[in-house]
Amino acid sequence: MLKQPQAKYRAFAPIALKDRTWPDAVLTKAPIWLSTDLRDGNQALVEPMDIDRKMRMFETLVAIGFKEIEVGFPSASQVEFDFVRRLIEEDRIPDDVTIQVLTQARDHLITRTFESLQGAPRAIVHLYNAVAPVMRRVVLGMDEDQIVELAVTHARMFNDCAARQPATQWTFQYSPEMFSGTDLAFSKRVVDAVTAVWAPTPERKCIVNLPSTVEHSTPNIFADMIEWMHRHLDRREAIVLSVHPHNDRGTGTAAGEFALMAGADRIEGCLFGNGERTGNLDLVNVALNLYTQGVSPELDFSNIDEIRVVVEHCNQIPVHPRHPYVGDLVYTSFSGSHQDAIKKAFAARKDGDIWDMPYLPIDPKDVGRSYEAVIRVNSQSGKGGMAYLLESEYGLEMPRRLQMEFMQAVQRVMDVAGKELTAADLYALFEKEYGIKTVQALQHRVLEEQGEGASASVVLRGELPWNGEVRPIEGRGNGPIDAFIQALATSTGHAIRVIDYHQHAIGAGADAQAVAYLELRVDETRTLFGVGMDANIVSASLKAIVSGLTRARGQDAHSAQSEPATT
């Protein structure tokens, strides 16, 4: 890279628009949408779509709700021509949808384009020619007068061709290609000359499309350019003002939104931003940005994953996992602090509340995504994310201190594996850490209950799997838990004290299970949790005590193995 880039590149000149109004504008309704996936998007593919892929994309665009769809460049190839014919001949165009086709300002291409539209009930025919100084000077070898004459001549040809097919309802569209790199006065001159030929009226409008063919400027300058044209174009009341942003500077969405604020009525782009170089404007992005501001985009992305599958198939290009609104990971938090905030906000939210969630600008359910993918666990995660997954997937409502304890076990695994843990991975680790399955063999029964109130006592007898054998146990206490603790003290020699106790049910009816979480103090040296599950809440509690005692003994054994040998 150059140390003095100004020697090679020049800054884009700002527009002298001192009384601009667009910065204070607020978008309150959807624009007219034009999908160019089948034309501009298609021409940017390494392997352009065949007719079957084009048809699948067309049907998807119709299902989403697009009313204007640019279906191809029929004079460019036989496949493009044949696709337009198939749409018309097989009557595949819904009554409320208008197809659009593109042609360059060349006689034989225009003739071929109108030929492709024979029998169409209605159509937009899109004419373009390059107007930028670099194109006039380097590519075309024309001066300004010649460029204007080129555009006007072919605008007249549009009138003649349309007159020969009176059964079709025609709309004409003109694009001064490379508008984004052309001085405004000349852009206006060319556009006014074309619309003078077409003579649109407020009842029969034409479309003037202003493309940022290459994105040269910051989006605010593009908005100034649009507002200037919006104010100064002749016959503005008879024009649908359209924009076609590209994304060379990575600000295509901002440029498109600013352009709508600056007076544009219509916007062109592709699903998920496919297009030449860095892509066209992402229509999904703009539509869902409106949606999250409380404005209906009048497009349906309720099943955005299904739409993504179609787009990836038709384009043969994967959608990035961090792509706004649709990527695999955009509703996912790995950060522990993010996970904790999301978990608490979900717990506090009530049905019907205005959406106000940390780190989630849209409710994933509105676009067909689930909360299952909102939180995932890796080495950057915290207890909140882990707890959310285990609660949402397996119904475990772990108390906070248990979350902190179990997260240490999760972190140990993450430090070794270095990869993401799924909810199933976490549950398997939870079962292993707390011996959920190993304590199932515990058997017990209450032999007798004596007295009431403070003087009540219970005698409990059972069988305890311990050190590879099954030991008989018996104890007396003021309840089953206390009796069991006394029995364990006699049988194993370990003193146990219950510090805290939580329990809840998982499931309902005959399949319901109780889960007990007991925080224990073992031998007055170690505090830790045990977890038990059983259809009976007392049995679940006793299993939790065995779980905790087993864990304490395992940790003691690990500590002994870790101590350095003495001589």
C-alpha cells in the first residue's frame, strides 16, 4: 500500500446541498421492492443459474411477496430468453406480479428483448447506458451530446416496440449507468431527455433508477445525490424514483436506507446481498431493519432458513454464518456475560411485551428461528449460557451456586477440547459429574414414624452401593433425609450436613420426575452439590446426598493423587 495514497486516489467531492432534509426523515412505510436476483445477482455467479434454478428462485421471490422481479437479460443468452418465454407461456406470473427485463441501449438487443415479452400481460423494460466521464472518455469515446442522443434514440425505440404489442401493459425504466460516478447536472440532463421522450404521467409513471454502480462515496453523500435529483428532475410527479446500491465500500445498506430517506420510492437489490464484486444491496437486511423499527416491510421472511437454503442452492454460494438476520450464528451468544443477560431477560419477559432484549434486535421466532440456538457454549461462555441450554432443553432449573460449580467442570472440558459444547454434550457431562445414573441403584424404605412436630422421628433402612459392594444401612432422624444422613455416617464414616435444598419437577403426569439439588457440607471440609432424580421427591433427595458424597470422595482421591510424594 502507498504511504501517500492521495497521490493515486482522490476523495469523493461532497454535494453542495446545504438545506438537505433527509437526515431528519423517518422511514414509516415499505418502499417498492425490486428483486434483481435473477438478473444482476445471476450475472455475478461463477455458474449462472439454469432454467430450473431460475424457476425455483422466481417462485421463492413470489412467495416472499415481491411484486416486481427482474427476471433476466433476455438478449444476452438463449437460457435468459427461454426463461422469460417459459414464465409467459406457462402462465407462471401471478396477477399481482410484474416481471422486469434489462436491455442495453443497442438496437438489436432492444428488438430481441421485446420479442421475449410477446404475450406478457404486463412488463417493465429497463434501458441503460453508461454516462460517467470515465466511461465516456475511455470506453465509449463519446462526448456528452452523443451520450444524450444515444439514450434518446433508444428511448424512442422503446415507444415504437411497445406500440407493436398493445396488449401488454408497459412500464419503462431508465438507468444512467454509473450514476454514482457522474456529475449531477449531466445525470439530470440525460434523465430529463429520456423522460421527455416517454412522456410519463402521474397515472402512467415511468421508473428512473439511480445506481451506485460502484460505491464511491460515504452513504451520506449518496443520499445528498438522491435528494438533489429528487428535487431537480423534470416530471418528478410522473416518476417512480428508484435506487440500486452496490456494496463496494461495505455500506450498501446504509446508502439504500439513506436514499429512501432522501426521496427514493423504490429500491433494487438481491436476497442476502448477492451481486457483482462485493454484492448488491441486501434486500432482506433493509426489510428486517424496517421490521425491527415497527414498520411492516410487506415481505414475508417468517421462514428465513428455508429461504436461505433456496438462495444457496440457486446461487451455489453459502451465506456467511454471521450474515445479518440469517446466518447460523447471528442469534447465538458465546460470551458468558451476554448469555447471562439474555437468560435473565427471557425470564423477565411476558407475552405481549415490547421486544426489549439485550443483544437480540429481533425475536428469532419471528423469522422462524428458535431460542435453542440463541445460546451456545464454548471456552468464552459463562454459567448463564450453560444454564439456559440445560433448562430450555432438559428442564434443569439449577440454583445459582450449582451453576457456578458445574461451570468449572464445563470449563475443564472446554480447556481440553477447545470446541463448542451442545446442549446434549452439556447434559451428558452433567450426568457424569453428578453421577445421575450411578446412584439409581439406591434402595430405601421408611420402617417407622414416631411422634409429631419437633419430637417426630423416622427410622429408615436401605441398601447403598458403595466401594463396589452393596451395604445395608439404617438410621434414625427427624425425617427421611436426616435419618439417611445418620445412616450414611454410620456406614461410611462421613459426616454430612445439608446447607441448602432446591427441588422441582420435570415433565407432567405419569412421566414426571422430581429433581433435587442439595448443597452439602461433607466432613466439615468440603462444600459441594449433589443432584438426584426420581419419580419420588424423597428418593430424589436421598440420591442427591449420595451424589454429593460420592463427588466429595472422588475429589479427595484426586487431591491425594495430585500431592507430591514425600521421602
